[in-house]
Amino acid sequence: MVSVSRFREQVINNQESLDRMLRVLPHMIQQEHKLNLPKSPKIIKDLQKRLDICREIYAIRRLQGDC
């Protein structure tokens, strides 16, 4: 998995990637909750950070009228 800062760069530069992540990340988080493995809390936290980044970028673009 790429670092959070690298992920942010990739999502900022690619609208398709942003749209995909906004669709997929909530499902990935939900699946991790169902698995309930020892590392799940860390994985969920990382996925949530990425989802927050995507939502922030999406909101900024909406305010700027780029969407």
C-alpha cells in the first residue's frame, strides 16, 4: 500500500481515481469490520484516513465548481 501522502497526490491528479476511491473505500472499511482480525483496527484507521482525504478533495472541488 502506498503512503498516505503519495495516495493524496495520486487522487488529486486523477478524477477517475478519486471517484473510484469514494465508491470503494467505504466497502473496504465495512469488510474489515466484518473480519475482526487483530490488525483490523490499524487497517480500518488507515482506510478511514484515505477516505477522509478523498472526501476533503471532493468537497474542495465541489466548492470550486470543478465537479
